[in-house]
Amino acid sequence: MSNATLTSAKPPGNWTQLNKQLAQAKTLLRQMSQTIEDIEDARTIERAKRVNGNRPRIPWAQVKKELQLD
């Protein structure tokens, strides 16, 4: 018989729980990162609105037309 390193498909005991917690933590961090990006975007938009004051804005139809690729 050989005393080669044992490999198993499943991590032993606590590793299963730790891997699950790690996956949950990664998911939470991803969600928090997206939330932070959304907040930063909202701040940028509000700052732009303040800077532009009451100047007329570009209508959405015009923006859409300019962004469409022919």
C-alpha cells in the first residue's frame, strides 16, 4: 500500500463551512461595491445638475439619436 497524499473531492469538515462563508462574503462585497458605485454616480449627477443650474438640458430623444450607431 502507498502512503501517497490523500485527495478528496470534498473539503474536510470545517473547510466546507469556511468555503460557504467565503462565498457569502464575496457576494456581500460585490453588492456593497455596486452600491458604492451607484452612490458615486448619483453624486456626480447631482453635482452636474448644480453646476448647470437652470440651463436647458439636452432632450433624451436627441441624446439617443446621437448615440445610435449607423
